Amino acid sequence: MKKKALYIAYAVSICLAIGFLSSFATQSSVNDWFTTLNKPSFNPPNWLFAPVWTVLYIMMGVAAGIVWAKGFYHLWVQTALYHFGFQLLLNAAWSIVFFGLKEPLLALFVIITLLIVLAITIKWFKVVSKPAAWLLVPYLLWVCFATVLNYKLWELN
């Protein structure tokens, strides 16, 4: 049990660190460039994003820690965590492309790729641990919403 908690703690720390680092790109333009964009009626208030992402990063880390604790020597665990790492990098890349580079169309391609890799990640997590896979479902739903929002922001601007 201690080993599992340690893996979860490491994975949560990694996810929160990635979220924290990618927030630098977000903060660079959320209060200037982003405020000038035409937004759809369903655009959430800016204050909502940080708490939602914090909860999602924690859930992602718990899920990854559960999978990791199953034994990294196992091919299915390696495959699941490989996909997890790839989607985590795409997640960070989206913030850099959308907010840092201010390129909503390119960011749309990144987030669609993220959505595909995340779905594959969930599939592999399910092979290793069904509870871990379920922990990623809220994240998948949020990324689906963010994809639609990204599309509308590109379309309106």
C-alpha cells in the first residue's frame, strides 16, 4: 500500500508540475490577448479554469500512479504510461500554442490530437486498472468541451 501511495504522489506531482509550467504560457496572454477575442455564449469565466484543471491534474496523477504501481516491468503498464506521457505533453503543448503563440487554429489540431491520444490512453488504462481509466473520464469530457470551445474561438475570430 505504501508503494502505491508513493507512485500516486509522484504521478500527481508530475501532473501538477506540468500544469504549473504550462500555466506560464496561459498567464502571458489570458489577461490581454484572450480578453480581446470574441467568445461563444458557453465560454466559462476565466476564474473557473484554474480550479478545474487542478482537480483534473490530481485525478490524472492518481490514475497514472495506480497504473504505475501495477509494475512498470509489465508491457501493458509501459504502454499505458507511454500514452499517458504523450497526452500530458500534448496537453502542455496546447497551452503553449493557443496562449503562448496565439494560434487558435494550430491549437485546434493539437487538442484534436490530444483527444485521440487521451482516448487511447483510457483504453490502455482500462486494460491495467478500470478505476484508473474511470478517473480519466472527467478529463476526457473536459477536453471534449475544450475542443468545441477552441473551435468556436477560432471560428469567431
